[in-house]
Amino acid sequence: MVVGELAHERDLVIIGGGPGGYHAAIRAAQLGKNVTLIEKDQLGGICLNKGCIPSKVMTHAAERMAASRQDEMLGIETRSIHFEISKLLNYKNQVVSQLRSGVEALCKANKVEVIKGSAFFLSEDKIGVENEDKYEVYRFNEAIIATGGTPVKLSGAPKSDRILDIWAISDLSAVPEHLVVIGDDYIALEMAMAFQAFGSKVTLVLSGEDYAFDSSINRELGRILKKARITVVKGYSIEEPAETGVGVTVLLSCEKGSKTVEGSHLFYSLGTKPQIDHLGIDRLGIKLSQEGFIVTDQTGRTSISNIFAIGDVTEGPQLAVKAIKQGKTAAETICGRASENDLNFIPHIARIQPPIATVGLTEQEAAEQGYEVGIGEFSMSANGFAAILGKKEGLVKVVFDKQNDVLLGVHMIGAGAVELISNGIQALEMAARDEDFTFPSYPHPSVNEALLEAVEAFKGEAIHSVPKKQKVKI
């Protein structure tokens, strides 16, 4: 076919069927648009098929392993605990398949046209789509780029079944004897703790001097990792990852010198880069950031007015929650609805044991931005329901502006943190003050009360916290 000889007319074309792409497709269809969704692989994208969902199946299994060891306290006795990773992989595949089928059914129910193939721009209103030996051209009114990202590769790492990136770790068919984990993001933490629960010896290597959370969370996380017997190496750069035939070695270096870490397997999580190399956007002149991400406004619109971009191809945190919000915003904007997204209050979570959930400014960030900072902290060890659950590790920390008592950030590590962080997100969006937390009634007993008492601690009024100046003999 000669390009331009025949072009199929389409209204809205979305390239990429991941969480951002299919949310955008369905929202636009709900608002009356005729939508064509182009996906070269499987609906659900990386998040559903290789990333978020598979990794969370593994962290859930690790959580169940940890919970089973506590059952004896409740009178539930088991003679032994046996773990088979092959069964976990089968379960993971079932979950992924079920969820993917659900996405396919939703697209069909909303009359979203799904085309399989690789898409690339021919002009500002035209794309080509290849699928094996088939080639079609489509002219569109608007388009959304939602092609996601690919893992940043570990420099110098040889190709090996023992060296795994974020797409490969959830397909590992045997529990490593010793897993070396490189990275300080939530994926690195989740896999470190999951495989420790499965029976691996784990060494966690951080390039920086600490984790990427509020200082109070970092201290508690360090204590929890030490208790789990996970070795943490901080402040080193990776020099020479190599396979030895029976394992892997990693040469680490810093100002103080160098050291070598050996393990049976190496897993690294270094972030993602935008998957736009073969999209043809260079011929369009779409504006990119210095890091190579597509620049957009708060609606998702690129430097070309009828082309939008969402998710990991854009600037900001590489999280599915960002892609989902951006997808809906772009679709609503295209359909004439006033809509925008704001990345200030995106939650960050790590489903470790216990989970971490944070949103807003850390204490240090708030001070650096010039706020007169006040904080409140409450230990989960003093929460009644956490005691019932046998999950007393962790804390809740809130950050306030002392000049007007407005909330600036919420940081949690402990049971129920991921679910409870939504309260913090809503409060930040509403510019809540401490009284907006302390006035309502909270269910008792519940983990929710830990958030209440953290806010009360901001003014020294937490009931279940010992006053700081008071010495108590035990």
C-alpha cells in the first residue's frame, strides 16, 4: 500500500492499552466519543501483565507467609509451612488472565474498537499500524500517546537468567539462595522483603545514604529490615556486575573504597525510560524534556494541540496512579469537559511487611520550602487494634504548617497504611487543618485511630502517647 493512498477515518485514537490508555478509552466512550485503542501486545499493558499486578501477587504471598507464622498465637496450629513458587506463578498467571479478560470485556461493553499492532505517526493527524504482514493507515481528530516505559538497564550487566529486571523478577521459577537487590524504590523494597519471606538470603544495595521517605519512616524501615535480617549496603555505586557460572558478583565503590557482593541472583530496579523510540514523534517535533519525556500541560496536551500524552512517557513519578488520572483527564478534555490533573498529592506506596504509604511533603521538604514545620507522630505499638492483629510495628507521622495548622504531609508505615492514606490525600486536597481530623469520631478499635492520635500529637494531646518530658518507670 502506498502511504496516503487510503486512510481509515477515526475520531479518537489511543496508542497503548495499559492502565492510562484503557482508562482514557473507556472514559472518552462514556462521554460519547468513538474510540480506537491500538495495542501491540496485550490489554492492561506492563502494569497488569508484567509489573504492578504480578509484583503485588508476590507481596501478598509474602504477607500470607508472615501471617501464617503468627497464627499459633491465636491457637491456630500448623505442623509445617511449605512454599512452592511454581504454584504461586500459576496463581499469578490466573489473576493476570482474569483481570486482562475483564479489561477486554469492559472495552467491548463500551464499544471501544481495539486494534492489535504497532502504531507510529505519519503526520499530525495520521498514523500507520503494522501487525505482522498487515499495514493500515488511520486519520484521526485527536490522539493520546500511552505507550508506557521500559526498564532502565543496569550498566555493564551481562545477559543472564540470574540477572533480573522489574519485568523478569515475577517469572522467577525458583527461590534464589541469595538475592542481591539493587535499588531504593518501592519495587526494590517489595521484592527484597518478598523473597526474604520465601526463604532467600537478601542483600539490598542503595546508591544513596538512605531510603526515599520521610526521615521517621526511614528509621523505622531500617529497623524492620534489620529485624528481617536483610543486609543493607548504602552509598555505593555499581561498577562491575558479572555472572560467575554459579552465581553473580557485584563490585561496589564509594569514597571510602570498594567491596564485592556475591549472590546466586541479582535483581535491579532503576526506574523506567519512555517507550517512544519507534513512535515517529521526532518527525512531528513534539516537545521533549531534557530527560526525553514528552512535555504536557495539566490536561495532558502536548506541544501539538490535537495530540495528548499520559503515563510513563510523561514527566513525573512513574506510577500507574498517575497514568490513570492523566488518562481520564485527557479523555475528558478531548470531550469538552473542564478537567486537569495535579501531581502534588500522588500517593506513594510500598507493599512490604508492614506496608508504607506516603503523600505530600516530608518534614525536611516542608522546612526547605520555608514552612514553620510542626509534626505529630504516633507509634502503632500503642494502637489497640494493631495489638489485636499482632502487627504493632510502624508509625504514623503528620506534617503541619504551624502558622495556620494546615496539613502538609502524611507518612505511614504499618498495618492498614495503604488503605488509610486515602484520608490523607483527601485532607491535603481540601487544605485540611488539624481540627478537621480531631472533630470527627473514629471507629474503635481500629487502625484509623492511629491517624487521629498522630494529629493529636501535633499539639501534645495524643491520649496513648507518653508525654515527652515525663519519665515513666517500667
